[in-house]
Amino acid sequence: MHCWIKVDKNSDFSIYNLPFGIFSEADQIKRVGIAIGDHVIDLYAVYELGVFKDLKFDISVLKSDYLNDFIALGKPITVKVRADLQSELCNEDSFLKSHPSVFIKQTKVTMHLPVKVGDYTDFYSSIEHATNIGTMFRDPENALLPNWKHLPVGYHGRASSIIVSGQNIHRPKGQVVIEPNSPPTFQASSRVDFELEMGFIIGKTSTLGDSVSTENADDYIFGKVLFNDWSARDIQKWEYVPLGPFLAKSFASSISAWVVTLEALEPFRVNGPVQNPSVMPYLSSRGSRNYDINLQVAIQPMNCKETTVSRSNFKYMYWNMNQQLAHHTVNGCNLNVGDLMASGTISGKDPKAYGSMLELSWAGSKPVELNEGGSRKFIHDNDTVIMRGYCEKGPVRVGFGAVSSTLLKAK
Ligand code: CA
């Protein structure tokens, strides 16, 4: 594919990508945009010019605070919107060439939370991550709990504190136990961590009582984002028994602003790890259900250059998204458009591919060196954590941009 807009070959937003997001200009009116190279394409303006004339839908969904109403039109419409725009951008005679105002420099816009998240679920689907945590805190001989290879373990998280890249957070406070077997104290967390994850956004509602099969799960996945599941390890350690994560996770989770569609990720499908023991029939999935997505995490202290501390890949996931959705709905629990499911920390086998400081610094015992001096066991005040993700195959590059948030001091 060749498009007539100049796009750098290293841009995440190639003609093959065309991710959706919510942007505004100085007038502060939020609208649906598509990213191409350094530009945002204003879809409302493009619609008014008649590019989507074969598609009948309410134009107001393109002038909206969130993508939800657009996504709810369904894939027959949203996939066509992206495909029509793609062919227009490859058409040398396109009439869009004479309407430069629909292309806005990304440096001139503000990006907003793309989706109004209804429910948010976080899985725990990387075998390397679950093994590391089990080894550190329980028993290296039995690092995985007995259920782990039989079902994709997950918990229901908090949607209200999901923020978009560029928004910053304050160090959370809470109860922590400093000396084992001592009473808890109340303080700012001293072990704030990131978790390198990816999220997927539900694009189709299911009916209460129905289940979604692994075979049909793709129909329910609109697209993917980068996801930083901020975690306070000291708060987590004291509070998590017996019901799992609570305030150690709910203070914030950051997502990237552009939602990359499942269609754009199609060329990057790969087989997942062999699952042994074999899974129950409702969890079995055929074909290539994992995706080869390179992932990186960098830490940037204030006024310093960043240091890449982790290089991982989404393809390492033991449980794929289709299995996660089949499991999520097997009891009849319904899905809504705008729900967000996160993968769980994505660690690889190599210690440089671990997806959290907890693993990279092995519970604080091995500080991670930074390029400009100093080291980190966990995240310091005024550190910015930046996650990036991209797929590459020959000349085809599809990326996610970044999710970046700074940890400010406790309020
Ligand atoms: Ca997590």
C-alpha cells in the first residue's frame, strides 16, 4: 500500500494501522480521529465531505466525548470506515487532497481517554510473570497455583481511575506493614510499580446468560491499547488476602490514546505457547490467536534521558484474548461495549523481558541501573514511566504510540 501523505517509515501510524482516538483542538470539542503519520484525520469533517457515503450512520457519533457510540455501530460499519479511508489515502486522485483542513498536526491536538470504560477486568495470563511472583512469594517448587493452567485467572478492577497517556498520578497512601508480624502503619507507598500490560476494548454487547466461544471472540474485540497497571506493592502485600487486589491497584491505570483495531493487527498473528495440560473444551482455541507485538518500558527521571528497563512481547501470553473472553462469559456474565480487559503483566523468559520492577529488581534485591546514573528498585517521585508497542513485518509497521504518566509525590 502506498499513501499520498508523507509518513516516516518508523512511524507507528502507517497506512496499515489507522487507529481510532478522541481528540480536540483549541475549540475543545471532542471528536473521533484516525492517526496517520504525524497527523490526526478529523472523521467528522471527512464524513461531511461524503467519503463514507455508502455507509448510513448517525454523524453525531463522530462528535462525541468517547468512541463508545461509534464502536457500538458494529464492525460492519467501523471496519468499512477504516477501509474506505485507507483506500482514499491510497488513491492518488483523491478529492481529500484539496481539503487539507481535515488533516491536523498531532502536536496541535489534545488526546483524551478514548473509551468510557464500563467494567474493567485484569487477567494474570503470562506464565513467566505468574511463575516469578509464585517463586518470590511462595514456593519455587510450586510457583504456579493449582488452578493457573486450567483457567485464565482474573479479577474485577476499578474503571473510574483509568486515565489516558499524559495524565499524571500521585503516589498513593495506605496501610503497610514494615516489619513482619508488626501492626500496620499508614503512609505513602514506598513500592510503587508499573505493570507492562495490553488491554482490549469490547466492541459488541453480549446477552446476560449467553457465553461467547473462543471461535466468536474476535467479533467482540474492537481493538487494543497499551496498559500500565500501576501497583503499590507494599499496600498489596498487606491487603490482598483473601480477596485479591484492591486499593493497591485502584488508584490508577494508564492507557494509550490510540486504539489499534484487531484488523490492523491481523498480519501479526502467531501461535501461542503449547498449553499442557490441555484445556477444557470451552477454552480450546484453534489457529493463531497470539500477536507478535514488541513491547518496551522506559523510566525517565525528571530532567534526565530515559532508560529502557524492559523489552517484552505480547506473543508470550499463555492464555490468549479469545480464551479470556470465553472464560469471562462462560458463567453467563454479559459484556458491554466499552468494557476493558487487560492481559496481566507481560513478562518473557529473559530477565530483561520482565514486565514490572518487582520482577526486574527481584523484590527490591537487585536495583536496576539507569543510563544517567542512579538506580531504581521501584518508581521514584517525578519519574515518568513510558511504555511503547509496535509490530513489524517487512515494510509493514503498526504501532501503538506510547502510554506515559509521571508519578508525582503523595498529596
Ligand atoms: Ca495487573
